[in-house]
Amino acid sequence: MQPPLWPGAPPRVTVVVSAERVTSRGRTSGAVGQVLVVGTDAWTRVPYRARVEVTGRASADALRGRTVAVVTTTAAPVVVGRPPAWARGASAVRSDVRELADGQPGDAGALLAAIAVGDTGRVPTDLTAALRTSGLTHVTAVSGAHFSLVVALVLALATAARAPRWVRAVAALVATAGTVALVHPDPSVQRAAAMGLVAVLGLVTGRRAQAPAALATGVVVLLVLDPWLGGEIGFLLSVLATGGLVLAGRPLAERWAARLGRAGAEALALPVAAQLCCAPVLLVLAPTVSTYAVPANVLAAAAVGPATVLGLLAGLVDPLCAPLARGLAACAGAACWWVGAVARLTSAMPGARADWLDGRAGLVTLALAAAATLTLLLHRRPR
């Protein structure tokens, strides 16, 4: 949703559609490409993956990005084709999660749909700013952590049922595909799903998939299929965060395990590795550094898993048993409230954001500082 062009004007909505056919000046031709439509709020009622017809004024996209044209229209879209069955099912679950979230108070309701299915439409501006300042924006962006939680739960259930290896692989594949359909294939979701497919292949062949190899394979495949992903900052941050976790997270956890215990070392090592790898790229969004990002992530980490899993289960169970779904949503909402409380508390602390150099100089300087910090943390002192 965009602000109106002038006071009293109707709000504008932007949506990206995949063009199939274009008619101009009486001539019709086939088309392939993505088009950015700027229209009325009638677009918010169009089902996901529906086929529509729209009339408006088209112009070339000045940004020269993934979209090839911009269509400005005041006419309501005409739905000419229903979404496929899988899209209708996914939309129904998302709708159930949103309705259950509406029954939760404050930040619990605002974050429930965002954490569970990546729907950030109900997150208020002040909470969004608090999440950004505290370094917790990633909890509302569906990524590899969501896939790991869902697939791990499915594999645990399949293992408990003593299912054979190929059944477990199929279950993991179905869980991955279902999660992609439910949260919509954003760049970070595509990256996480590609890694999941590589891991499933390793399960089928009986060979343990190594995380760095899975990440590299997933990135190469995705960039070959869709080169535009290379210019998406969300995709880049997702790859960097995952790379930091698999390359530096485990060594840091092993180094700190003797003093902090295994659980404590992992809780600290993972956000440290992810933050150090992503910090230079985050300067592209704003020339500041989140001072309390690591402690905020450590405090919020224990709540993200229950919020994700219980929120998804609530949406799936709602058509079958509404009271159980409300109970699950209440538990997920409590976890979401904790995430919001951590974000608001840390963002309100003195010096929550530190100014940094702008432009390439700032990016290079912070990248060198992050590399030096990781080197010092991983360096083993001579005995």
C-alpha cells in the first residue's frame, strides 16, 4: 500500500503480475515478463495466483530491474481464471493464521502472521522500526530457519514412526514444497528451498549433505534459473547469513562450548556469525550499525521456533478444531509478544544504533572490521 497522491485521493496499491498477453491499439500479442501494476485497493482482494485482466497506461520501467514495464490504472482488475488448487489451499491457511492473529493483543497479534507465514501487513510502523534497530527484522522474513524447523519436525515424526528412508525423503520434500506454497516464493524462500532439496537428495542417496555444499549448489542453481536474484538485497542477505552460520557458526560454538555449554555456545555463536557477515551489506539500507543486535537475537531466539511452528499448526488445525487452534495461537502469540518486547526494549536503549561511514568507504571498512573480528574469534592461542 502506498500513500495517496494528494490529500483525499484514494490509496494506491502496487502488485507484480506475470504478463501472458498484451493488447495495444487493437493488436494482441503474447508476452513474457513481470509487470508492476499501480492501481486501486481493489487489487488487495485478488486471490494469489489468479489470472486477471487489467486496463491501464503502460510505460517502461525506469529502474530497469526484474519488472519490464509499469502499468498505471484506476480500473478494478477482472478475474478471468481461478487460482490452482494448491494456491487456494495455501491462501486458506494464510487467511486462518491472519484471523487467529487478529484475536491476539498488541505485538502478539502483529507478529504472529509475520513470523508464521511471512505476512507483514499487520506489523505497525513503530514495531517495524524497533525490529530494524534491534537487528531482528529477519524474524519476519521467511528463510532457512523456517524450513529447518518445519522439515525437522516432519522428519522427527517420520523417524518416530520408523518410516523408511525414502518415505522420510518424500515427507521432507512435501514439507518443503508446502512451505514454499504457503509463504510465497520470495528470494530468501527460494534459496532456503533449494538448500532443502539438496539435503533431501542427500537423504535419498544415503549420503549426508554438507551445509556449505548445499548452500553453494542452491545458489548456483537459483542464479542460473533466475539471474535477477543476484541483484536482490534480500537474497544476498539470506545467502550471507546462511554462509556465516555454516562456515563460522559451528567453529565458534565449538570454541565456546567449554565455557558456555553446548546450548549457550550455539545461542551466542549463531547470531554473532550471521551479524558479522551481514553487517556490511546492511549499510546499503542505512549507514548505521545495530549495537545490540547480538544480545537481542540471543534473547529472542528461543521464542522464534515456538512462534513459527505453533503459528503454522494453528492455521492447519483451525478448520478441524477451532478451540485447539485458538489455544495454539495463544501460545504462539505469547512467543511473538516476547520477540516484540525484546525488539522494543533493545531499540529504546541508549546508543541502539551507531552511525557509520556512508558509501563504499563505509562498506569496505565494516567488511574489513568484520573479517578481522571473525579471525580473532576463531584464532587458537598457542598452548
